[in-house]
Amino acid sequence: SPEERPQFPGASAEFADRLEFIQPNVLAGIPVYRVMDRQGHVLRPSEDPQLPKEQVLKLYKTMTLLNTMDRILYESQRQGRISFYMTNYGEEGTHVGSAAALDASDLVFGQYREAGVLLYRGYPLELFMAQCYGNASDPGKGRQMPVHYGCPERHFVTISSPLATQIPQAVGAAYAIKRADASRAVVCYFGEGAASEGDAHAGFNFAATLECPIVFFCRNNGYAISTPTSEQYRGDGIAARGPGYGLLSIRVDGNDVFAVYNATREARRRAVAENQPFLIEAMTYRIPPKSPFPWIFFPRIGHHSTSDDSSAYRSVDEVNYWDKQDHPISRLRHYMVNRGWWDEEEEKGWRKSSRKMVLEAFEQAEREPKPPPHLLFSDVYLEMPPRLRRQREELERHLETYGEHYPLQQFQK
């Protein structure tokens, strides 16, 4: 009877008269939503987003252009021209599929592997290169590590290195948007490794209890740097955590750009309309597969960054399996070819023009001088405090005395 039901305010439940612990592996795993198979065939016509040809071409060209930029900047770091780089191999579908589903005014909090979101929003190649080189054209004035992009005009919050710090910040921004009744959403990207940080759990809980218009987008690529998922968690991935926090959740095939698009579009729509948080777990793999594009160079194994050697913790057989099975770029290309929207001649023309664009931006970045040293002290305080003024003056005196020992000719005067 109703009066015999539990009245505890902390949960919705029934009484049980038998001692039984809930086993973590009793329930079947959350299914992976997809639209296309690996040959680019739509499995259920009603799930096809029916994007126009022009938009599908933009998806494809953004993904392949990102790939080309990755190649150039990866090799640049290996040659000692820049200090650090993180490639996006294998995760292009998560970037571009989600970016296409957002409104231009939606606020994006990235982790460090979302360059494709900015590229889709029109961020110029020249600024990507300038940021990685830390030259005088870098909007961050050379004060950030490479790949720490940011762009207020495109509503992309500047990336910071510490894992998961962006998650509670994104929730706070979403709560502010809700209070302002701004009809916008916040999208917060992170990896499955970052989901183990305390900031992730706090962010999930605040988003649910404050009913914020936010989409949490987790890229689960199998490894948090060198730690496989089997050593990160014992539950059913990241999407399974959503219901425990009160988040509407879904798991999608991150190598299927249409599945990512559909899930993000619907989550974004409902987040704004209903002031509800959503969690998307995009399953993918951090790997440069055997390229369907001879013009794109792939390192043998997709490392976490240029500071990582993933051959130490991943077998060649595992990598070869993913090499031969799936890639978001090849899957979308199959779809386009099946529709008669792309052919070998167009592919060759795009290869040539995209490579030329990237190389021109690369060469321009290399010619640019570094920002002037005095910018080390600016943009922190509205009015520079005395201690910073003294430090700046000390640097100026030091360079006047010992300037010949520094490559000052490389810096903007």
C-alpha cells in the first residue's frame, strides 16, 4: 500500500525483504547508437539526418583538413620547430559531427583535442599555426602551450592543461546562461580519463541539481594517456554514470559522424528547451589508421601527444585491428561516394588545395617573430602592480646588459 512504501527523501525505491547486493555486471551494457555501418550505408533511413550535400562536404573537408594540419604540426614538433603537439587522429568524427549540431552562439569548453570544433567554426589555419608557434600573431601572445586554443568571437573558451577543470567551469557558465534566459547551450568536452577526476563528479552533480542547459561530451578513446579503460574504471563506461547523477545519457559510435550529429543536435535542443543536462559518450579509438589518403602521413601508432610513446602499452595487433576496421573519414567518404557526391578527381583536387593551404599557413607562422618580451607581464591585472613593474624593469636592464646572449632578433621589437 502507499503508506508502506519507503518515505525516505533521498531515493525513489521499494522495500525488499531479502538480502541481495546489486552486482555491477548484471545489466547489459548500454548500446552504441549508430546511423551508418563501416561501408557508409545508412542502416535505418529514418535516422539519416538528411544533411544537404554542401554540409556533408563541409564535414568531410573539415575532417581531412584537420588531418593534414595534424601531419604538418606533428612533423614540425619532431623537427624541433615547436615544443609540443597533440594530434586528433581517429577522433575527427566526434569534433565535426558535434560542432555541426551546435548553434554558432553556443559556448564551447574544450579539453585539448577539439581543434576540429574550432576549424568547423571557421577558425583560420593561420591562427592555429600562430598559437602552436607562439608568434606575434598568436591571440594568446605566446603565453600558452601549443594546442591551447581559444577564440571569444567563436565562443570557444581557451583550453587549459589540468584535466577536468573545464567541467565545473562549464556548468557555472550554463547556470549563468539559464539565469539570463539566453536560449543558448554550453558544450563541455573531455576524455574518459578526465571523467575520473573529482571535478567531473562535482560538475555532473551541480548540472543536474541546478538544471543547467549543458551537454557533457565525453570522447572515450580507450586510453587515458597510457592507462587503458580496464584500469580506469570497472563500470560500464562513462554513459552509465549519467543516470546516477540524474543526467539524460546516450552512448554513440564516435566514428559515425551522423550518429554524433544526431545525438548532439537532440541533446542540445532539449538542453535549451527544458533546462536539462545531457551526457554523450562517444566511443572511438585514438589511432592513425592506414590512411585512405596517400597524401596524409600517419605515424605508426597514435600517441596521446608528442610526449608519449604508446607502443609501450599497446600491441601492434590491437592497432592493426583498428587500422583495418574503421575510421570516421573513410566511413563518411564511403557515404559520399555511394551518393555520387564525391569521386577520385575531386579527391585529388582537394588533396592538392588543402595541402597548399596548410603549408602556406605553416610557412607564414615560421616567418613571424616572437611577441616582445615585455608581454610577459601584461594582461593579468587591470593596473600593473608595483612588483610586476619592478620585475619588468629588471628584465629590461638584464637584456640591455646581456642581450647578446639571447636570440632577441627573433622577437618583435
